[in-house]
Amino acid sequence: MTSGGSRLVIPLGVATGAALLTGLYTGLVGAPADAVQGEVQRIMYLHVPTVLSAYLAFTVVFVGSVGYLLTRREGWDILAHASAEIGVLFTALTIAAGAIWGKPTWGAWWTWDARITTTTILLLIYLGYLMLRAAVEDRARGARYAAVVGILGFLDIPVIHKSVEWWRTLHQPSSLARGAIDPVFQLPLMVNLAAFALLYAFLLAQRVGVGRLEAEILRRRLEE
Amino acid sequence: MSAGQVWALARKDLLTEGRSKETLNGLLFFAALVLLIFGFALGPDPARLEQAAPGILWVGFILTGVLGLTRAFQVERENECLEGLLLYPGDRGALYLGKLLGNVVLMLLLELTVFPCFAFFYNMPLWGALPGLLLTALLGTVGFAAVGTLFAAMTMHLRAREVMFPLLLLPFVVPVLLAAVKGTEAFLRGAGRAEAFPWLTLLGLFDLVFVTVSLFAFEWVVEE
Amino acid sequence: MGQDGARSALRRGGIELEGIGKAYGAAWAVRRVDLVLGPGESLALFGPNGAGKTTLLKILATLVTPTRGSGRVAGFDLRTEQEGIRENLALLAHGTHLYEDLTVRENLEFAAAMRRRAAPLEALLTRVGLAEAAGERVRALSSGMKRRLALAKVMLAEPAILLLDEPFTNLDQAAVVLLEGYVAEVLTRGGTVIMATHDLARGYAACRRAAVLVNGRLIHEAPARVGGLEDLREAYVAATREGAG
């Protein structure tokens, strides 16, 4: 079981490293600086991929949660748990990057911008997911509870989006111009998107591996 | 599933609450206190308070709700009554709906009593806006209680339940809070149905989706 | 539910368990239980605390999902037809499942509504000797009276499968007679009874078979026959010593 996984992990790790380096190069050197925002705009090559990878992660949490509740096979639960941890990490990175971008651009670390607000709520939901797992002693029960939260959380995402968006736009017009992305920026963005997707996959594989080992230890301790 | 069971359970809860009254009185007092405290924190300028009023009202409802929702399952701890409930024939969803109904009725009773206090402290013209306010309160309460009842069942056995319950619940119900506040604001301003309509629709949708999902998820939460 | 309905439910008595086990975390509460009991049969379950008696009863009552194994209770599958089991089963448990702030009658009415039965409540209350206390809050009752009310709730269900967990605790002599009479009645109607108890003599008197559960395993399963009480006592003590050692 683990041998099949580790055969993938090394090439995956290498590919991830290569992609990240390429992304770093195209983002920092290859692409021109933004006419309006200057150099700080480059952080978008980090910010956008991390948030999209986070959404990918939470989708996988949903899939894993559904899988676990339907089949009660531990593998699904391990997948969901691992993906949630990585999702939380990426979400935190997104918010941090957004703040770093926001300070010079808007003059503030935090604004109640619709996207940042939504992302923060998601962070809180999935942090709650992780805390719940830690708080429940019985493993099977914890997995079940987490799966329920994982499913509800995913279903809440569109509702949160819409409500925060209306909350912002109905109150004051968005000061952020969201025009189409100039093609010259598209390539570095794509490269970094791919790089972070690979990073997600790599981290997921690692974390799932650890989860499998933990489950195996518990199983051995149980068998008598 | 039997409507008779749902009604019997809700009736039992309301009867018990009516007998002891300790929880209801305490919650009422707490809600009024929250309104007062916000007055101290944000006042005494009446214009500022008037602007903040709908938000203060709903924060009051939500904080009180967090205290009140756990009650529904804590009452089942004495004499292992939850075990007794799980032994009855029929769908476990009936247990969820019964608890939800009891919770919604209690919260609505609370809110109905708080509205006059609110009008008193914050000088709000309630009369004309009453039907709209009540509709908003109903939809918001159902949404809040839908997820809250499920999570209360989930956290009832945890040692850290006083912290875990609000931690899990509050991020989930942010859309409810936003919609309820905006809807209340629209009705109080006399802006009428047109402005409040999208918010009420959002609430209705949230209620529908999350009552349904929680209904199915409840089975997984109460089993062992 | 009419008389015919009740009778056909009782005809479906019987318990079959195969390889049942339940683990919590890294410990087995029930290791392996194989058991067959037909309609009209009864089993007294003895065993030290922590041996898994309560867990086994909870598994039968569908309160706990077994980690492994399969079974049929009252003709319904243990994992997939749980609602059918609950319809035909009653458990007299450690906890009384009573609401202290409601009256005796209200508790029984609630149980009847949840069981979806229109039962003759007054007759039940009279039978358990609580007719006079019907309007009193449960909080005001003695523990013996509370246990009798719990028994009334069980009687309400007219179960084909009757499970009892330490039923003789806190009962006065009259209530003991009442309980023993009810158990006999269920058996006569074709029901199946499992009684987990520490009271060797009473368990032996009420049930036709006896078994000892130690460390999650069933040991010394044997018919209860006249003069066999001493054998059982020895086996119980020996098994307890083995399990503890």
C-alpha cells in the first residue's frame, strides 16, 4: 500500500519544486511590473493560486466526507482530514498575502472586501473542523462529526459568498476595478496556478501517508 | 417519520421549559443586558445608536441563542434521557425536527419579548415595521437554529462544549446574521419589501438547505 | 396497533448474534459474542463490571454499532433494519429515561406518543402501583417508584425482545415481584429476554439459561437447572479470576 504511494511522491515532489521555481522566476523576473500598482502586484502570483488551491482542498474535504459517511472506510476520512489541514494553511497564506498587498495599495492591512471576508469565514469554519477533531476522543465519532462539518461547510460556501457580496455592494460601490487580466500577466499566473496545485497534491500525498501510518498503528494496537 | 413524534418532543420541551422557567427567564435577562451593554459601549450619541441598532439587536439574539440552543440537549443528560429518545422507533430525523421546533418556538418567544425592550432603549419605531420585522426574525431564527440544533447535539458530550459550540456555529451562520440585520434595517427605515426582499430570499434559501441537510446529518451525529 | 399486530410482532421473537465485537479506540469492550436465543427463551447474563454486558445490550438495542460481526434481532438485521428492531424491543436500562420536571402521567404520555401507541395508561399505572401518584412530578418520587415508572414505559412498548440491565437495583420487594411477573409474562407470549445482573439467585430464577461475560467474551453458557446455581457461582468466580489475571 505505502510502496505504491511513495513511488509517486518523489517525482511529484520534484515536479512541484521545479514548477514553484519556474513560477517564482516568471512572477518575479519574467513578468513586467504592473503600471498602476507597481512591484507589489507580483504578490498576486501567490495570492490567487493559494486561494484557488484552498478551494480545491475544501472540495476534496467535501468528497472525502461524503465518501466516509457512505462507506465508513477510513481512507476517505484520512483524505478529508489531510486536505482540511492543507486548505487551512493555504487560506491563512491567502489572507496574509492579501494583507501584505493591501497595506501599500489601500493603506490598510484589513478591509471588509467581499473576497477577503469570505475567505476569513472559511478559515474559521475549517479551523473549527480541525478543532472538533482534536476535541473528540473516540476516533470513529470524531471522523463522523468532522465529515458532517465538512459537508455543511462546503454547502455554506456559496451562501457566504453571495451574502457577503451583497453586503458589500449594496452598501457602497466596490472601489476595486476588476478588469480583464492583461495577457502579459496570464502566463506567470497560469504557471503559478499549476505550481501551487502541484504543491497541494504533494503536501496532500505526504499528509495522507502520515495519516495511513497513524491508522495502521492504531489498528495494530487494537488487534489481539 | 411521524409528525406525532415531532410534536410530542417539541411539546415535551416547551412543557418542561414552562415548568421550570429558569432558562427562559435567564435568557431574557441576558438578552436585555446585551442590548444595554451595547448602549454603553456605543452611546450615548443617539444617531450612532440608531444606525447600529439592527446589528445590536441581532448580536443580542445570536449571543442569547448560543446559550439557549445548548439547553435543548443538556436537558436530555439527566437520567440518560437521550438514550431513551434513541430507543424509540421511527426515523431519527423526527428527533431533530422536534428539537428544532422547540428551539425555534423558544427563541421566537424570547425575541418577541425583546422587541419592546429594543424599541424602548433605542427609540425604534416598531409598529409600522412589525410584520416585516417578525418575518425576518422568523426566517433568521429558523436558519440559526437549524445548524445550531445539529451542532448542539454534536458538542453535547465534549468537555469543551461551551467553547466548541459557538466556535463551530458562528462562522456558519454569518450569512444569517448579515441577511437578518440588513432585512431588519430595511424594514425599520421604511424602505419596505423591495429592499428587504433579496435578504429574505437568502434567508429562506439558507433555511431550506440547512434544515434538510441537518435533518439527514442528525442520524450520523447521534449514533455511536 | 391492534391485538393482531402485537401478536404477530411477538411471533418474531429471537436473537442471533455472530462474531459480534465492539472496540472503542484501542480497547475492545466486547470481543466476540455468538449467541442464539429463540422465542420464549431467556438468558441471564452475569459478569464483572466492565466485562461488556451493558455494551452488548446496547448493541442489541441498536444504540451502539458493532465494530464487527452480524446479527438478527426480532427477525430484523442488526445493521440495516434498525427501525424494525426498535419497534419490537424495549430496554430497561441503568438510567430511568425520566423527565424529572414532568408528572408521572406526562412521562407516560410522552412515551406513548413516541412509541406511536395509544395505550391504556391508567391500567398501566395501576399495574405498577403508581395510580395515586400519577399527578406528581417525578422529582418528588422515591427511587423505587421511579424504577416502577421506567418499567411501565417498557410495558407500554409490548416488546418482543426485552432487555434488562441490572433491573433489581433499588427495587422494593413488591416491585421485584412485579418485575419477575412481567418477565414471565413476556416469555409466555413468545418474547425473548436477556437480563444482565449481579444478582445470581434472582437471575437464575427468572431465566432458563445463564452465561458469564468476561473480558468481552461469553463463557459458561448453560441451561439453568435445579441445583445448578452452585455450579454457576463457581464458574462465575473462576471466570472472574481468569479474566482479572
